[in-house]
Amino acid sequence: MAVDKNKSYMGRRYVEVFRAKKLDYYKAIMAEMYVDGSGMQRGGYGRHGGGYGGGYGHQHGYSNGGGRGADQGNGGAGYEAGPSNVLRLRGLPFSAQKEDIVRWFEDVQIQPLTPENVHIITDYGRPTGVALVEFASPADAQAAAAKDKQMMGTRYIEVFPSSRDELQRYLPRSY
């Protein structure tokens, strides 16, 4: 049985197995299909696949190679026209705290961040590895975007442009 694999390793990864009810299964399936109830489907990380938190293609000088951009007919997926002072970080360690993210940006020549400018996104109270960070200006956000694919501990962090709209949408699910 699968429960026999609890607290074992799959390659180098530690695995915990929990019993689940049918309702938990259905919730997980729905979470895979829709992001925050907006109907925007996930579907991998390719340019036309949407990816987690898709909505970003090649626009405004940022290129992440994934997701759908406003130029691909999805209405922008919450991305405002013009430069934004908000960035999305993906791939954060689940143990990362706001102070860790503030320290990660210390080597960038920008106005200092405070923990109040960092919003770690949760799902059912657990960190998702995603955060939205507000910078003092769009120029600071663009300078901070240079940290894309740099390491935080053993994890490399992806940095994407975001918007005030997306920030407002995720504030209830963040700390």
C-alpha cells in the first residue's frame, strides 16, 4: 500500500504519505485546473502552456520563456500596461520568511526593502513558494529583476514582473 512508503525516500527526496478523503482528491484536482478561481488554467511551463501563475511572456523587457503574455491574447492576465513596481518570485524555499527575501535583495542597488513590502502567498495556510514584492519604483523593480535565476540557499529563484492588480488579488492569501 502507498502508506507503507510514508517517511521514506524517492531518490534524494523525502516523502510523507497521508490518508486522504475523496473530497481532498477533488479539491486537489480543482486546484490543478484553476488558479485562484479566475478560470485561468494551468498546463505546464511552456510558452503556450500557461504554467503556474502564467500571464507573463516577453513584455516590458522581462523574458521568462514561459506562460502566456498579454501579447498572446489572454487579456494580460492581470498585467498592467506600463512598468510596475511589483515582482513575483517563484521557487522560494517553503521555510523562507519575509526577512530572508529582504536579505536576498540587499546586494541590488535599490531603495531598501522592508518586510511589509513582501507578501508570501499561501494555500490553505501553507507557503506555496511564491511571493509578491513591492518596490519603491518601477526602476527598482527592474533592477531587482536581475536576480532572476539566482540562488537562495539551495533553490534558484525565478523573478517575473507582476502588477498591483495581482498583488491585490493575492493579499488575502498572503502573510
